[in-house]
Amino acid sequence: MDYKYIKQLLERYWQCETTLEEEEILRMFFSQKDVPAELLSYKDLFTYEQSERKTNVLGDDFDEKILSMIDEPAPVKARVIPFTQRMMPLFKAAAVVAIILTLGNAAQMAFDDDANSYNNVAGYEHVQQGTSVAMGDSAVIDTMQQGKIQPTSQPATTILK
């Protein structure tokens, strides 16, 4: 038997000039059981699509199998954060600033007190209202002893020891 038409279609197929109908004719021809030996090497090319469609079809239970293999995490619920908890970092920052300012003021006051006590020792002018002269003098002498400062003059009143 002469398969001249099929050979012509194959030549046109390799040159990409066949129509869809002609390709369907080739598929139908090679899907027969009796294919000549000289064209048998092309049979797998045209029957591959038909045989693979039948074997690679997904089953109806495919989706269920895939979904059962996937461990979906539980949905995340939104947490309600109270206002005080949202403002906690601001409160902490304010507390740190307050502590630093308090320590700075305390250190400044301590240095100012030392400077004022040395001024008191030198001149005796700054005696507070309402304190006795003896208390003022003893405070001056105690300060001088701690600072190892020699008085320029003796106090007017003597202090009992």
C-alpha cells in the first residue's frame, strides 16, 4: 500500500505548515494498530499525547489528599492591646528622664552647697535667720576641719567642747 499522502503530511508537519485538521489526520493514522514499519518510528510522537492523557488524569480525590497533607495553621486572632500597655514604653522613657534630671539636680545642689560652705568659712557673712550664733560657728569649724582649711580669724564666741 502506498502512504504517499501521509509522507507528504509528515514533511509539511516538520516544516510547520500543517493545519490542525491535517495534524488530527496524522494522529488518527498513527493511532491505528497496523502502521507500516517505515513509519513506525513516528508512532510514539503522535500517540504520546493520547496515552498520557489517560494515565496522568488526576483523580476525584486528589484535592482531598493534597489538603489533608497540608497542615494549615490556625488563623491568627487579633489581640486587643489596652491603652496603658501601648503607652508603657512612653512611661518608661519618662521615668528614665525623671531619674536623670533628679540625679543631676541633686549633684548640682551638692556642689552648690560645697561652694556656699567655703564662702561661709571665709567671711562668716551668711548666717541663716533663726539659728543661734553658736550653731553657725560650730558648723563653720566642722566644715573647716573636714576641708582642712585654716580660719583667717577666730570666732567671736568660744565654742564649748
